[in-house]
Amino acid sequence: MAPLRAFAALARFRFGDRRLSWGAVGVLTYLLGLPNGSWITERILAAQRGEGCMSVVASLRELEERRYLRRVVRRDAVTRQYSTTCEVFERPYEFDAPVGELQKVRPLAA
């Protein structure tokens, strides 16, 4: 009897972008395999494979620079709290976020 295995089909073009490091390709593949609306942090990603958190952060930054990942920061009108949503793309995105939605938010110095 053949063993039961779960398989995933991966698009070849994802691995064709030679600008991406192996770490970034791995993180991208993992993120694209998650269901829409999944909640995940850098620490959770690092714990998944025993990577260092800084390595995961560098891969996420690389994906953002190459336009495979976009961080959208929004401020809730009622609570005035900021939230960040990451959008992940199979190919580099070519469009910009709607005006006023994409912002760089830096923590206040203590």
C-alpha cells in the first residue's frame, strides 16, 4: 500500500526570480500556502523552521523590496489604534496602494 502524503503544486515562476534569496523564496512559499486572513508574526515564522527571527525579518524585508509583500498600515477611526496587514503576491505587484492607506509608522521614542 502506498503511503498517504499531502502534495502542493508550486508555480515555476516563483522560483525563477533570481533576485530572491533561498530564504525569501521559502518564506514566500510558506506565506502563500496560508489561508487568506491568517494571523502570523515574525516570531511564529521563525519558530516554524528554527530560523532566527532576524533571518525571517531580513527575508520579509527582501520580499517587500522586490514587491512580493506589501505592508498596509491603517488607523482605526474609533480606537485610534494602528494595525498592519501584509499582502503577499505570487508575482511582484505593479500597482500602488490607494492613496492615504500605505504609511510608514515608527514607534515613538521612550
